[in-house]
Amino acid sequence: MANGEKRTGGDKPTAGDTPVSSPRRLLQRWLKWTFPAPAGKPVSRRRRLLRRWLKRGCLGLVVGVVAYWLWCDYSSSRDLRAELAAIKAAGEPIEFKDLAPQPIPDAENAAELYKKAAQLPLLAYDPWGQDKLPPRLRRLGSMLPYLMQHTQFRQEHQQELKEILAMSNDALALCRQARGRTKSDWKLDYNAPALDVVLSRSLSQYRQLCRLLCLVALAAHEKGQEEAAVEYLRDALALGRAVGTPPDITSHLTQVGMQGLASNTVEEIAPALGVEAEQAGARRQQARALIRQLLDQQPLRDGLKWAFIGERSCSYDMLMRIARGQPHSQRPGRNEPQLGWATRIISRPLFKRGAARSIRHSNGFVRAAGENSLPAARKHMPPAKPARSRLDFSGRRPWSISYKRIAKAA
């Protein structure tokens, strides 16, 4: 466009014109607004030099920020590749989908029978009132823990105890049948977001089922049916081991709680078993089988190790889904915001470094869970440091529980 001519509304900008929104034009406008030249006077040499150095400084700042981002992305990628290579060398899975067990036929799967047993309406009791049970069933479900824990309470509510036993025959038969199956596959969708798989599995009905088995064992013991009481306790232990097969910390802690319930019930009925009598040969064999189940701690050790492996895979899956712009949760009612492409690019080194640190932190617990003694396990556990913020505390809370679990397992 020639000097002195004005562009009309119909004229189109040529290739040599600078767009109004270009970074160069915006920088020029900002410099003119910040350092205005006096009216009617030429720009001094000092002011021209200042503008030139400001332009160079802004350009250098942009180049420095880009170079720093490239270095952070390279170093975080290097650290993450090193951690993933170490896990691969150890023969352990890192992707959440790799945790899926081998398919088991329904005829050999104990989990299918436990699912049917857990459909007993009495076991659907929810203390928060979300079970929609009739008032009578809600009352019986709320009484189940107290009937199991207090002898006097059982004696005062014999009628309710009889009702519970009468409606539980089918569930008890399914648990007895499931004890003969050594494999369990709960058929979880390991291709879904890991957070959904871990949080969508409800275990309250199986805890109620374990309480029911212990209560029936106590009722049989009080009637003098010691053989039946021992068998119900063995059913409770088998239920706990089947529930703890999925590789997540919630399933493992539920297994530990079920074994604790069965162990407490054994302590209550053991003094009156009467296995010393000569005519108690069959009862002695049952007691020995129960003792072998109680002393076999290998399922608990393996469950603890795989729980930490599952938590490691869950954290990695969630971070990588956020970094790729995918929803880390698809549960109904949860509208998880997704990051834009610019935010993903800028924060990519942060997610990679966070994933590497999370893997490095959880590797210590995985190695510690594989040891056979507490002194050897402590060598692998990361040092406990005080949380610097609430976010840091919420991230460390699951691992702080793990110290006690490792100590008990070792």
C-alpha cells in the first residue's frame, strides 16, 4: 500500500502487511504505550536502544522458557522410562489391563457362587439407609454384628437369631460349595479406567456374609455342634481369601478383616471344642485342618504384594489418562473435566515426573511386601515424611496405612 493512502473497507490485506493480532504488532503497541515519545520530537537514541534491548529480553525469555520446558520433558521422560524398564525387568505388570487374571470356567470359579450367596436380602443392609429393605430385614441386618460379638445379646434375641438362620440356609450351602473351588475370578473390566474398577466394587455384602458365617458357627457351638462350627469357620476363611484375590488395597484389607473375624470366633469357641477325647477323632481332624488354614499366611503375603502392584498400576493409569486428555473416571454422575491440548502440552513434564515418583515410591512397598521379616522390609520402605499440604497428605494417606499392614504381615 502506498504512503498516504488509506485502506477502505473493501480492501484486503496483502501478504506484506502485518496482521493486527501478530505478536510483533502487539509488542510494538505495548512499547509505544509504555515509553511514549514526546509529541513533535524524534525518538532519542537512548530510547531506541532501550526498546531494542527490551525486545531482545522478551525474545530471550521466550527462548529460555521453551528450552526449560524441553529439558524438563526430556528429564521426566528419561526418569519414567527408567522406572518402567526396572518393573519390566522384574517381570511385574505396570499397565492396569495386564493385571487381568486368566479366564476361569464358571464350574471352577468360586466367585460365581459367592456372588449368588451375597444376593441374600439380609446381606444388603446399609447403615446409611440406602438399601431400600423392609423394616424387618433392616432390623435383622443391623443386629447381625451385635449378635456375633455379644453372647448376652444373642441370648436375649433368640427369636431373631432363629429367623436369620432360617433365611440363610441357601447362602450357607453356596459358601460350603464354593470352599471346594480354589480359583476365583470376579470378572472385573480391567480395560476400563482403573479408578472406576477400584471404586465401583462394593464389598459390604461380603463382609456381612462373613459375619453371618461366624454367627452361625457361634450358634452351632452353643448348641454343642462343634463339628459344624468348625466347618462354618473354614467357610469364612475361604471367603476372605476369595475376596482378596483382586489386586487392590481395598480387597486386601477386606480379606484381612474377614480373617480377623474368623480368628476372633476361633478364640471364643476353641476352649470348648473337646478334641482331647478319644471319641473325638473326626473333630480332631477338622480342628487340624482349621489350624492349617489359620497358619497359612502365604495368601495374605501374596495379596499384600499384589495390592501394592495394583495401586501402582492404578496411579500410573490415572496420571497417563489425564496427561492424554482422556477421562480418568467414567462413572455415572461424574463429569470429569478434560485438559485442553495447550494445557496437556505444558503440563506433560509434570505428569511424567509425577508418574515416575509415584512408581518409585510404590516400588519400595512392593519390595517390602515380598520380604519375610520386618527388619528386611524396612530397608525397602520409603522414609515417612510429614505432609507439606493437604494435597500431599491425601496422596500419602493410603501408603501410611501400608506401614502397619507390612509390619503385621512380616
